[in-house]
Amino acid sequence: MGHKTLYNTSWNTVYDYLNDPGNCTKHQKFYTAVAPIIKHWLLRLGLKDDLDGHAKSIFSDLFIKELKRYRSGKLVPEKCTAKITTYYFPVIKNLCLDYIKVLRSETYFTEDSSELDVEAEIGVFDSIWGEHKNMVLTEMSRHIKEWIELSGFAAAKREVLRKRFIEGRKFPDILRGVDKSVFEAQRKWACRQGKKLALIIAEILLPAFIEFHRLPINKKIDPRLIEKYFLGLRTKLAR
């Protein structure tokens, strides 16, 4: 008779959190178990700045992935025989590869948000998120500020992003007095960062935030909506 492989108790950490995702202690325990693996792969793949911030984003991706498996019945104890650090090592590698691909994506930069077919700017997020709009927009605002401060860009470039995406100022005001060629280069650079930021919010931040808080709203949103109607604070929080 063959030897039956036993359930590895390290998976208790995963199941405890998936059963109670709002519990901060269980969240921290799961994160602590896999954070060294996430940071290992980030460093191996060349991402050295703000390891903690990126690691938390990837952990959110891992949480969503495992929550889907758990709720669909695909994450079963009978298959949890390896230690979680052993099992997640290649899984996290793939998540890190996908994450970095999004960060460095050039394909989205060709999109033109001005061609997006939206009837009116006012109320665009009300129709998407309803009563949860303020909560989601507040989280996006916080993330934008953190992303700029932790971006690793020079102080002058961070100031351009801050004035554009947080204060909502126009480029002629932000770059007043500079040479025309410098103005155009700076404007294009800032727009590329806006597209990148919108993509990160749409594909990584929002799905994790909505899932974590169990909000009854769609996790999918076109990143061009975020770029056009949120970056620069053209959409205000409801009063």
C-alpha cells in the first residue's frame, strides 16, 4: 500500500486568512510568510526601489488568486502537501513577472484617452460605483500620492507629477517659462506616467481593494477612465 502524503500544517496560515480576510492579524501572518519570497523575485527581476510597497501590491494579487481558488473549491486540503513557501515560490515568480510587465508596459501608452466614448464627465464614477464612490476615490487619491513620493524620480519630476495629478494644474501653468522643446518633452513624460499609473490602479490596486473590502461592485474598469476623469482631480468627491 502506498504512503499517503499528509496535509502540511503551514497551510493553516492561508486558510485562516481566506476564511477571515478582514482580520489584520491573519493578514499579517500570511504576508510575513510569503513576503521574503516576493522580495526575492522582485530583486531578481531588477526592481529594487520601494520593495515593501511593491511586495504588498503583489501580495494583494496573490490573495485575490487564492481567494478565487478557495471559493471555487479548487484549493483543497488534500492537495496542500508541500510547505507554503515551497509551493508559492514559482507562483509568486509568475505574479512578479506579470506585475513588472504592467509597470513597464509600453502597449498601453499608445492608447489615446481623448477618444474614449463617455457621455459626460460629471457623475461618471457615480454610475460605476454608486454609494461606494467616495470610498474608492479616496483610496485612489491615497495611492496616487504614495506612488509619486515612492517613484524614485528626481524631486523636480515628482513636483511636476504632484502638480498635475494631485493639484490638477494644467501643463502651461506647471511648466511656465521653459523652452518649447523642454515643455513638450516634460509634458509627454508626465502623460506616460499618468497612463502607467492609471493602468496600475485599474489592474492591480482596485481589484485588490474591492475584493479585500468585499464591495458589491465590478472590479474591472477601463484604465482610460481613470486617466481621463480622475488623474488631475477633475472628478471631485461627493460633498
